[in-house]
Amino acid sequence: MSSRGWQEGVLYVVRMTGRVSDAESIAGVYRSTIWRAARRDPEFRAELEAAKRAAEEREAARIKSRADSVVIL
């Protein structure tokens, strides 16, 4: 897999789960490889941070939606 290929896989998994550890196992690269790439490549670092934010925003929206549907008796 090309370097950009595993990076795209990592970004996808982080967007879906918010966890680099999940991306590590699914993309088949060590966490240290991910962080090293993020340190060396500002574009990848920005994309990784954006992926984490997207996962956080999706989770916050999910929680809000569930809270909005709670009925207090």
C-alpha cells in the first residue's frame, strides 16, 4: 500500500471512530508510524486533526439527539 493509501485509511477510520488506535489496527500500521507521519507532513497532520474533530462533532450530535428524545416523567 502506498504511503498515501495507508494515510487515507487512517483518516477514514479516525473520522468514523475518533481513535487512532482503531486506525492503527485496521490500516495495519503502527501508531508511531502515524504520529511520525503527522509530525513530518503538515498536510497529513491537519487532516488527522480535522478527522478527529469530525468524529467528536458527530458523537456530540448523536448524544444531543438522544438527549433531545428523553422524556422526563
